[in-house]
Amino acid sequence: MTYNPAFGVIAVLIGFVLFVLWWVFLYFFLSAVIRRGIDRSVLRDQTDELEEYHRNMLALESQKLDVMKFQVQQVQSEAQETRSFPPVQQRL
């Protein structure tokens, strides 16, 4: 059996094709991993912003409730003051 130089060329070409396929696979695999990591970080940022929004809304509603309680106390104290004075007698 003699050595055929075409086998060497074919072996080099197959090696090159496998090399290129390996790097293409790595490129798509790593880009998918990076993209997934970016998607997760964006989701995390959006979740943080949503939690902050809800905290702010809760604080605002709490402030509104405090103002309403204060107004009720004012109205009750005014009603108490008007009840403590005797009614004015009307002259006929």
C-alpha cells in the first residue's frame, strides 16, 4: 500500500472544517449564555424598579391615610368645641 497525498489534503480539510464548526458552536453557545445573563440582569433591574414603585406607592398611601386621620381629628375636635357651648337662644 502506497501513501496517497490526497488523503493528507482530505485530512487537513476535515480538520479545518471541524475546527471551524467547533468555533461556530462556541460562538453561538457563548452568545446564548451571555444573552441569557443580560436578560436576567434586565429582569432583575425591572423587578427592582417595580418593587421600588410599590414601596413609594405604599408610602404615599400611608401619608394620605395620616392626613385623613388628622383631618378627622380636627373635625372631631371642632365638633367637640361646638357641642361644649350652649345653643344660642333665639328671641321671638
